[in-house]
Amino acid sequence: FTKPKDEPPVKYNDGAEVSNATIGGGSIINGKIEGSVLFRRVYIGENTVIKNSILMEGCYIGNDCVVENAILDKNVVVTEGKSVIGLADTPLVVKKNDVI
């Protein structure tokens, strides 16, 4: 038996651009996603760019942010206007429940 995790489908608001990405249910997308994996219940703010990254369940990325070459664990919050940028061969890893 598995525990059902019934979530609404992904919501793509005006201004959302998604290419080559896998996005879990319950997520809300307002920005640009490229080559990334987003787990369930991830929020992406307006004018935000997510590129080549993995965002675990419950991450919140504010408006005007950049997340590139990064792995964000569960419930990470990136506040408005911040950047989280790693290297292509060495991604930046942010631990669970961190606020940036």
C-alpha cells in the first residue's frame, strides 16, 4: 500500500515559460524553468529563472530570483531578488529548511 498524495495539477500563470522540465503536482509556476526537476508543491515567483536545477518538495522561490546548477532540499526558501548559482560540474547544494 502507498500513501496517496493527491495534489492539484501544476498551475502555469501568465509569464510562465517551461522547457525540458519535470514538475510535480501542486506547484505554481510564474517564471522561467529550463532543464530542471521540480518536486511537489514548489512555488516559483515572477521574473524568476530556474535552470539546470533540482528543487525538492515544498521549495519557495520568490520574485526576481535566479537558481542555476543547484540542488535545493525540502522546504528551502529563496527570498526576493536572491541568486543561488553553482557550477555545471559542481552544483550548489542547499540543505533542508534553509532560508536564503
